Amino acid sequence: MANAVVWLDIPVIDLDRAIKFYSAVLGQPIAKHEFPGNTVGVLPHGENEVGGCLFTDPARPPSAEGPLVYLNVQGRLDEAEAAIVPNRGMILQSKHQIGPYGYRTVLLDSEGNRVALHSK
């Protein structure tokens, strides 16, 4: 098994606002895809890589509780952290070392989800 995680869904309230937030923080555009009855923002990923999307569903609101998703910002953690507050997010834990595994920043995104940014 290459990856235990194959996909992730990040719930959002305002898809356009969340796309703007994640595009700024990740430093890459988030692609908007429309499906019958639903529109999502697909996080950047390559073929055969773990991926995910931003989605809206009133039955599944954003949350600062539950699993902590780590997003890869390899080599640009300082730049990514600097984009959090101007794009309506909040830094919960600024950049700090996580042992031999690199560095992370823990934040609340523009929608109220707790996520981490990771770089070695």
C-alpha cells in the first residue's frame, strides 16, 4: 500500500472564499469542478497522488475538531504562513519543529477548519 490516505474532503461554507484562501496558502490555483448538483474545489495533486477537495454541504459544516489534516507546502512554509491571516484564516500555532519530521504551522482556515501546513 503506497498511502493509507487516498482522498480527503474539507467542508467549507463559502466555496469561492475557501478557494481563494487555499490558493493563497498553498501557492497554487485550486481548480473548480462542477458536477451535477455540486461544485467542488479540487486541491492540486498529480495522477496517482493523494488528493482532496473543498466542498459545501449544510449537513457537514467545517470544524476545528476531529482529525488534523497536514497539507504539503514544501519549501515555502514561511510564505504560506504569511498568507493565512490576510486571507481570513487564523494561526493557532506558528511554525514550529516536529522532531525529525520537519516543521508545521497549525491554523484555522477561512471556514473554521483546523488544518496543518507541513514542510521538511
